Amino acid sequence: MTRNVALVISVIAMAFPTFLIGVLPTYQQIGIAAPLLLTFLRLAQGLSVGGEYTTSFIYLVEQAPTKHRGLFGSLGPVGVAGGILLGSAMGAILTIWLDAQAVAAWGWRVPFILGIGVGLAGYYIRRQIGLGDAEPKSGQIAKSPATEAFRTEWRGMTRIVAFLAFGGIGWYLCFVYVTTWLRRTEHIAASTSFDINVIAILVLIALAPIFGAASDRLGRKPIVIAATASALLSAWPLFWLMHHPSALMALLGQGGLAALIAAYMGPASASRRFRHASAAAHFRSLTARRYQSSAAQHLWWQCLLSNTRKMIYHLPST
């Protein structure tokens, strides 16, 4: 399967399950089939992300000028952040315009239904892109690239898991979990937590290309190491800020974490170790296990010790 075919399939596999979630009947209408269908559609979304994320990143780097691969590679996280930004903005709009009952009854469906438009736009764009010089010839493609990757590159895949652990965990903590945590634990209003998330995403969008371009001059390794070390040292104060009842302090904490993720993901996305089949396998396993385990561990610490500051212990351990 060629790059452009994989890109087209991945965007279709994301768009249609998203739309179907928006029109999914309720439990009262179809009973146990509702949660089963929802689980199946979410799994389909997750599988498509594994191919979408890595394929698009690698395509960007392969087509970039050699001297600017850091800058071009950083556009991958920027694109992902832009999608999350649209989702967060939609959530903020819904919570401002609709009351809680309306959001729970039907408002939550709106973003999912509108997702089909984004998917169709992505499909059209993907159909127009070229293969590029990096596309392998048909005779060079293994019969089973995934099997070949596991057989010959398992050591490299293991290193990739370790290499991108902070980026995967930090990303989902900052832009997915923290929003819910602020609402449920710190009792910050839903609209305010969405606003904070939007600003944090804008921080990443602004800084990721800067760090990516800097890695073209200074090298990937120094910037990635500096970002990881800074996250290790600043994890406690950043989560202490987010634990503060003031929305401004929470914004400073989440914004600081977003800046560190930008410093890491910008250069890391252009790393030579980030290759296709093995990277996709890594991303699917990492995001599935690490995000779920991070959220579960945070909730476990909160219930056991009744102290939400304990949630920061997971990040430095990565």
C-alpha cells in the first residue's frame, strides 16, 4: 500500500465513525447495542489514528528539504493541535450557548456530525497530493510491512516507545485529561476549562515550529533532552499551578506544560528514528496504554490519598 492510499484510507476511517457516533441511537432506543456500537466506532477511530498520525508526519518529513526537516516535521503536531483546537472551540461554544441539559440531550452530537465535513475536505486534499521521491517502488514493498517491521525492527520499535513516551503521555495529559480534571476535581466551570485548553493549544501551535526550526540549526537531540529534563524538573510546580483554584494559575500551569510538549514534539517529529510501520505500531500501543494508564493512575491516587497533587508523580516517571 502506497503512502497516498494509506493517507486516504485513514481519513475515511476517521470521518465516518465520527459521524456515526453523532447519529448513534441512545440506550433507551436500542438497549445494549448502543454502548457496543459506540465501543466499536471508537476502536475504529483509534485504529485510524495510528495510521493517520504517523503516515502524515513521515510524509511531511520525507517531502521536506533536508535542511528544514525539523520545521516541516513540526507542522505535524501543529495540525493535530489545530484539530484539537477546533474540537475544544466547539465545546466552548456549546457550553456557552446551551445549558447543561441541552448539551447532554443533543448538543454533544453536533461536533461529531460536523466531523463528516472535515473528513470530506481531508479526503479531497489527500487525493490531490503526489507520491514524492520517497515513495518506494512496487518491487521494494514487502508483502506484509507490519510483519516485516516487527521481525526486523523490534529493537528500533522498543527505542521508539521509550523515545516518544514523554510526548505521548504529556500530550494526552495536557490536552485531553487535564480539561476533565479541572472540571471534576478543581470545580472550574466547563466553559473556563475549555478556554484554558484552547489557549494552551495555541501556545503549542505557536512554539512547535519555532523549536522545530531551531532543531535544524542546533540538532534534534539537544532540544529534545532539554525539553525532557525541563519537564522532569518543572512537573511539580506546573501541576501545583493547575491545582490552584484560580483559573489564571491553572492557565499558567497548563500553558507551561504545553510549551514543554512543543519543545519536545517539534524536533522529535523529524527524528530519523521515526519510521513508518514500526512508528505506527508504537503510536497505537503507546496512546492506547499510556493514556489509559495515566488517567487511571491519577484517579487511583486521588481516591487513595484524597490529594490531587499526587497526579504529578506519573509524569516524571516517564
